[in-house]
Amino acid sequence: MLPAKAVGSLQEFGRYLNDLEYRAKRTVGAEDARIFLTDWLKEIDYEKHLYDGEDSEKVAAARWTNVMDFCDWMAQRCGGQIDDAAGVTTAKETKTMLEVVQTIALLSTISEREGDQNVVTLSTLHASKGLEWPHVVLAGCNEGLLPFKLEDDDGSNTDNIALRLQEERRLMYVGITRAQRTLAVNWLRRRKKTATPSPASRAVLLPKWRWTKPR
């Protein structure tokens, strides 16, 4: 067993990561992403860490420049109004910092496994955008898991529900079109949210196709 002090430090680290994820999920567009990354590097004092770890100040400065260039590259992946080197402003689809990080992490994993295709890749729908696999399984396509949840609303804000449902349909389309050869979609007949299992309904996002019943 870990000593109490080590457990406390581990819990504190976990809370820090959860907070970082929360902030990244709410950071949208290039400008906000650039501020988020710059503030985070200051928070962990990374520039000082680089200079303390190098005997040559010139080498440390070069490494810090590389870090800032990478942050700028990451920020541009978040979209929005982007100014290029020529001063031309272009508009791109906005993404959250978390979506960009998840996509890069997934691409890195796939790149590392290029030599071995006989593997299973787990991915969120957001991170799978732009990628394809020979066989795809969409698991847990139930109301409340996809993750559309009507119970979050009291029914008074119908416009908000319609917008959320539209976004979920787009995500469902992304998941379906990731499959190159076969697509398997499953959902639960009963879910155990509490001690007692309750009936579960198929997600309304699923197209009205003829689905094969399990044997």
C-alpha cells in the first residue's frame, strides 16, 4: 500500500489533470488556445525548467523557441480567424483544445502501430474525424450514452434541445462514415444505472435502417 502522503499527492495530481481537461474542453478557437497554452507553460514554469536543464543558454533558447512554435501550430489547429505569415486572414472550423489534443494523440498512436495492423483502436467520435478503419464498432448507441440526454433539459428550451440533437446527429454521421468495409452498431436492451436494471431505448440518432437482430 502507498503511504498517506503519496496517496494525497496522487489525488492532487489527478485533480490537476481533471481541471486541465475541463479548461481545455472550454478553450475554443486559435486565439483562446494560444492564451491557454501560454498560461499553462507559465503555470508549470517550463521555460525555467529548460534553461535549468541546459548548460548552454543558446541551446535552451532554441528549445524554448521550438516549444512556442509548437504551441502556435497547436493553436492554429483549433481554427477560427487565422492570420498567416503574409497577413491574410482565413476562417476555419473552430475546435476545442481538447479535441485537437485527442486527435493528435490518436494519430500518434496509429503512426506507432503502422507496422502492425492487427490491433484494436479505441477512439472518441470527436477524435476520429478524418480517420478511417476497415472495421468499426459503435458501442452503446442508447439514449443518454451517445451522449445525448434529454433529461438534462426541463423541456422549456426546445431550441437548445434541437441544436444539441443536430450536433449529435453530425457526430453519429462521423462515426458511421469511419468504416471502410464493415460497420457494427450495438445498443443495450437494459441498463443498470442503479441497483436495479432498467429498460434502455435505442438512440434516436440511428438512421432508420433495417438492423440485424442479435441471435
